[in-house]
Amino acid sequence: MEVETLSSKLKGKRPPVQIIQHKSRKRISKIQKTNYLKSDTLNSKADEKMLKQKKIKKNFLNCLKQW
């Protein structure tokens, strides 16, 4: 009587292979740096818009007070 084991089930079958992309540390740090800079510029553009809107609102309120 043959005992069914994992190795007997997998006999003749290859387990799934996961492809791993290796990147050098230099390349990884370069990618992280550019991603950080991209996100930083997006945030600064959004901040500029917010500051402009606040400035416009403040000027508008000052004009109303003077009236």
C-alpha cells in the first residue's frame, strides 16, 4: 500500500516559479529619490494653489471690511 505524500503528488510537476527582479542598491535609491521629488513637486504645486486661494480670500475680506 502506497502512502500519499506531498512529494508523491508533485512527482513530475514543477512548483510555480516566482520571477524576482534584482535591482542594484544604487538604482533603487535613484528610483526612490525621483519618486520623492515627484511627490514633493506635486505637493508644492498644491500648496501654492492653496496659498493663492487663501491670499485672494484674505484680500476680498479686507476689501469688504473697508467698505
